[in-house]
Amino acid sequence: MILKAYQQKKTFKTPAIPVPELSLDPCCSLPIFCIQKHAASHLHYDFRIECQGVLISWALPKGPSLNPYNKRLAIRVEDHPLAYRHFEGVIPPGNYGAGEVVLWDEGIYTLAGMKAKKDIENACLKGLEKGHLEIELHGHKLKGGFVLQQWKKEKNRNWLLIKRKDQYVDLKIDVLEHTQSVRTCFPTTI
């Protein structure tokens, strides 16, 4: 995975924006995911999964859902450095993505029947190439199976994020009502 597109858009003069790290995080034996609530030009949620040292990323204009009947648009954006997984703060005006960022959820992800990080990441890459990826999220707010399905494969950035039917489905709760950061536990203003 190459961070060239990320590096071209970001301004690294600003200390609030993490710079790419070169090494993998040795502390986690399974790949991580995070969701950042991002009040940029339009409020959205950035869904990121770790794969081979970077965060593969999608922008979710309406955020995630625990309802399998709510198919959420997920727009593939440039990969981000792994260091970005903990970022919360304000990206200053004049920078790409300027606005408040809150770490809305984080955890690990797995794929059915796989226990080794390398195997999970290799299968993740194959799923991304095919335009279909089924993952299990183990986060604070999001748990259980989710599917990422690409629309019309050919160079299309549009995907769908769909909750799988499992014990974590909740048709009554709007998970987006839980606005607090998973890091600070304070409600956000965005």
C-alpha cells in the first residue's frame, strides 16, 4: 500500500496532523479498525481498516448503522498512515480535511476462520480487489459482521457498508446518537 495520494493532499507543517509512520504497530496481534467523526466541509464518518501498514479508508456520508436494511454509501478515499488511527483534534483551516475530528469508535477486525494478522490482511486485499469484503468488527460501538460491497467494480470509488444479520443487529437504536469519543468519553459538539 502506498501513501502517495495521502502525502500529496496533506500539509505536514501543522503539528495537529500526524505524519506517516514507517513501521507496523507491534502491540496489536490483529488488524485494527477505527471510525472518525469528521466535521470537514460536510459532516461524515471516516471508516478505516488496517492492512499492511496503512489504513484503507472510506468516507461514510451518513455514518454506519446496526440495521442491515440501511445500506450506507462508503466512498473509497486515499489510504492513511497507521499513525492516524488515534487522531482526534482540529485540522486547521487551509489544510485538506480542515475541521474537527473525533475518534468515534475503534477496535480490531477479523475475517471468518482466520486468526493470524498476515492471513487476515492478505484476504482483505483479495476482497478489496474483488470488490467484496466481509469482516467482523470488535469495537466499542460497532460489533459483528459487516459487508463492504463495491458498486460496478471498474475504478469506482463507491461502495456500500452493510450490517450483516447477527446478534448485534439493532433496528431500534440509531448508533449515531452515541456521539461521545471512545478516547475522551466526552460528548462531541459535532
